[in-house]
Amino acid sequence: MSEQGPGEIQLPVGCRAITGQAFAGLDIAIVASRYNARVVERLLAGAVEELESRGITRDALTIVLVPGAWELPYVCRRLAEVGGHHAVVALGCVVRGETPHFDYVCAEAARGITDAAAATGVPVAFGVVTANTLEQAEARSGGAHGNKGNEAADAAVEMAELMRTLPRRR
């Protein structure tokens, strides 16, 4: 990972951390926006590649396509509510235009995706690229700045494993 991504944490002496343990048979849902499809297609390819590298087979993936980033939270929440998925990955791309529309879409997509995870207890990973230009979006979907789809899929698996490791409510 880059210096800006997840890294190793040195714990204070005498402290311990709980981390997720690998589980076989994880089922992951991916919700992908069709808006800015060229970028999202690259995010999706990165996510699937990452999941396969973690031992998750394509038949354990459910991919749902939605019109745009605005619709991502609704479908992520539905998939998390109905059960059967250990995590959900939200993929999309919003590029700034000339109006405040960008700000509303980005803020509500982020809030709604966060709310979906909080309301259901199912990890929902944020793989939505928000960029000022198409070039910035392309750089973050398999270009010079990595692939946010890959990173979101990695986070989804890590959180799914962590949630299965942590104690449950009594």
C-alpha cells in the first residue's frame, strides 16, 4: 500500500490488538454505478481482481449495477439488510462539473453508504472516486494513484473478517 493507505501500527508495549482472521467462503456483493462507466469498469476489474487474490471465487460475488452514485446507498443497504453477504463494496465515480450538483451527490453517497453499514452491521466499503477532472478519476482507477476499487475490496474483506472475529451482542 502507499504511505497514504493502510499500514502497520506499532502497539504500545503490553497492549494487544484484535484483527480479523481469514475465513473461507466469504460472499461479497458489489454495487457499481454505470455513470462514468469507463472509470467504474476499471474500479470493478480492480475489485474483482483483489477479491480473487484473497481466495474469493467469482461465483461468491454478486454484482448489481445502478444508474449513478446517488443510487448506491439505497442498493447497498438493501443487500446488507437481506443477509447472505459478509460485506458490500460500493463503486462509483463522480467528476466535478460547473454546478454544485457534485457536492450534493458526493456528500449524500458517502453519508448513505456509511449509514447502510451502521444500520445493518454489515461492512460497506467506499470505493467511490470523487475527482475534479476525468484525468484524476482515471489516475485513481488503475492509473498512477492505484485502483480505489482494489482498495475498497481489500477493506471489505478485512472488515468482514474482523466482524466475524469480534464478539457478538448478547
